[in-house]
Amino acid sequence: MLKFVRGLYLVLNMAIIVALLAIHFVVKESSHQSSLLYYMLPLPIIIFTVLILSVFLSKRYRRYNLILTGLLLIIWLSRSFKINIPEDAQESDLEVVLWNASRENNFKEAFIENENIPDVFVLVEARRMNIKRLQIDFPEYHFYFSGEEISIFSKTPIEGIEVNQNKFRTIIVSFKVKDIRFYAVDGVGSLDVPRAWGLDFIDAQIEEKERAVLLGDFNVPFESKFFSAIKSNFNHAFNEKGNGFRETWFWNMPLLSLDHIWVSKDLQVIATKKINTFKSDHCMIRTTIRR
């Protein structure tokens, strides 16, 4: 009986591993349903699952799970862990910060978490926002609240503001600061709406692909095939000059990179830092851009 149970568990172990690997490396985003599984099962989750399964295997078969765990760990680190040398910032450089404020934070908390006041600060899902109070506290600066969970701060005037939203609640606020066009994004997060619809809408709104910055919570990881158009025109700020794990979600655990700053290829990324915080389930991203 014990031999039968062990054999059954071995088959179950193999079936689970094959299914997980197929979802992540083969099926991926081939359909809306498979894409949800793909997002729910990033490599860290798969690695942890394979490791847990190995605990109940005999020594003879456990080593295969451990070898697979090691290979998956190498793949994950090669994809997500970045080592770059930042450059010294100049006074003319532009410091840009992005944060999904998780509905409970405003710019005061954001400035504290960032430990300084940048040139441009974009908050996504910032519902608790008293713009009048902020303008009294920071009269020399400029604020904009879209009314659709995207808030903007700038040390210099904010110009050319345009707000676009599709019926599936992907929101883009376009604006200019110091002759750079910004596209602030809050991507659709509903489970019943395909992510492709949100990314197609974003692609259609990006009219300027030079002297442009695209940033926000896209609710799609960097590896997504839906970023193909953006990747052809923009550089990923963290890939260019970030250090450590690229993933910004969940609660400082590097599971998914949902928050991104993309910089047009004619601009230079000088430095990028991911700031861990327990004020939100999303990490903050700060990047310095040279025009």
C-alpha cells in the first residue's frame, strides 16, 4: 500500500510540474484564460511549488526536483535580477518617480517614502487626495488630479493635459513637462477583461515616440508579449540602470513586474532605483533621465 501511495505521488508530482512548465513556457498568453494562469504562476511560485513537492519524494527522485529548481532559479535570476552602474546626475537631469499608492496614500506619504521631492511624480490609484490642501502646503509646485485615480506632481508647469479612457477602464493621462511628453497609465486589472485590450488601447494613444516617457501600473509583467510595440520604441528604465530584482509586486516580494517606466530611445536613463515600502503592495520606482 505504501509503495502504491509513493508511486501515485510521483505521478502527481510529475503531472503538476509538467503543467506548471507548460503554462509558463509554452501556453503563456495564447488565450485570456491561459494568460490569467500565466500571471498567477510566475517563476518564483513555480520554483517554490517544485521545492515543496520534493519534500515528500524519496531521495531517489527528490534530486530531480532539486535540479529542476536550480535550473528554474537560474532562469529567473537571469531574467529579473539586474546589475547596472548608475551615472552621476546633473542639475539639468529630470528625476521621475512612479508609485501605485494603493488607494490609501497621497503625495505627502509619497515624498516621505521617496525621501525627496522629484521633478515629476506620478501616483496611480491615489484616491485619498486633497489637491487644495496640497496646493496650500506646496504653493510653489504644480498638481493635477485626473479624477480617475491618476495624480501628477511637477516642480514646473504641467502642460498639454489630455485624458483618455476606454470602456474597460484603462486610463491614460498625457501631459508635457519641460518639453517631454509623459503618458501616465493605469491598466485594466479586471480578471474578466483580456490584458491585450488594455495594451492595444495604450499603443493607440502613444503618438509621440521621441522625447517621451511612458509610465504606470500596466497590470502586465515585463515578459508579456503585449509589450512588443512598446519595446520597439522605448527602453525599460529598470533594465537600463536598475539594480536588484525588477519585480514591483507583491508587498516587496519579487513576484511580478507590473509597474514600469519606459523611456524613449532618444533619451538617456542615468539611474533607476526600486524603493521597497510597506505603505503599498506595490514598490516605488525612481529614475533619472538625461535629455
